[in-house]
Amino acid sequence: MSSSSGQSSSYDLSFKILLIGDSAVGKSSLIVSFISGSVEDIAPTIGVDFKLKLLTVGDKRLKLTIWDTAGQERFRTLTSSYYRGAQGIILAYDVTRRETFTNLSEVWSKEVELYSTNQDCVKMLVGNKVDRESERAVSTEEGLALAKEFGCLFFECSAKTRENVDKCFEELTQKIMEVPSLLEEGSILVKRNILKQRQEPQTSQDSGCCF
């Protein structure tokens, strides 16, 4: 599996992945680590943001649109609509803060049930910040048990050291591609985009018009 963070219209499949979880669990850092391979401190997300990542899986070229949501409750109604059409959802928590793990059951799994429009959507539980092992408040076994209860994939990783970061996104993508209905959706999204590009009027650079 190879990857690129550049943008291109030359791809075979397009998938939407959504990251949810409490504020400051490292959702934005996980995305930046995956997209650019860099490790940096990220300011809290305000509302919703997204990043693009191009991957090649086998002979298929993929575009991932990865949506990053704010964990604060005041943004909850704003982000609810972004569950729509997601083929993959990552429920993230901080292994050093037990309340972020507890809230997966009390808040976030309920939000998925309420707002996710895709019954075949692939879900993954991700415990971040394993580089701070001495501060760990949630065991790997607890994470595995909750993932089993939710019917989710499971990974522990560190956005800071990049441990397992690529693996968690790549594994999620692989699983999405194994679901026929999601594979079909990914293909339809590409066809719609191509059609839209063809329908958009081509404006001349020297027409003197602005839009």
C-alpha cells in the first residue's frame, strides 16, 4: 500500500472517514500524522475540518476524505450532519484519561447510532497516546473488550511517535473495501465527481468576469 497527500482527480474509489471522541484525545494529531507523516501539536478543532489522503491499495487508487470533528459538547449539533454517508468511523480516546474511554459508551456510540446513515459503516476504536505508558489509565484488554462489544476494529497508537498510525487508517480502509455496498458507494462518489467536473462551465481567463 502506497500513499500520497497530494490532490488528484485520478482515483478509482472515494471514501469518507469520520473521527469522533472527546476533546484533546488527539484526533487532529492522528490525522496530521497520517496525512503528512509529521508530529506536531495541534490546536483544538473548531466545529469540523477535513483533510485528503491519496492511497494505492493493490491496483486501486483511493481518495480518503478524513473529517475531524470537535469534541466539545457545544459543537455537537454542528457535527451531527457529518456522520451522513461515512464509510468509516474512528472512535478515539486517550489511554491516559479514563473519562474519554467511558464517554465512548455514554456519548459517542449513541451518537453513531443516532446519526450514522450507513448500516454497513466500518467502525474502529482507537486508543491514542500509548507513548505515555506510565500514565496509562485504560488497559489494552479493556479497549479490546469494548471494541468487541461495539463490533469495532481495535488499535492502540501514538500520534506523537507515529506508532500504528498508518496501520489503523490502512486497516480501516482495507475493511471498507471488503464490504460490497461500501465499495459500490466509493465508486459512485468518483463517478459523480467526474460528472460534476464535466458539467461545470469552463470560464476563459481573459473574459473579464469574476464569479
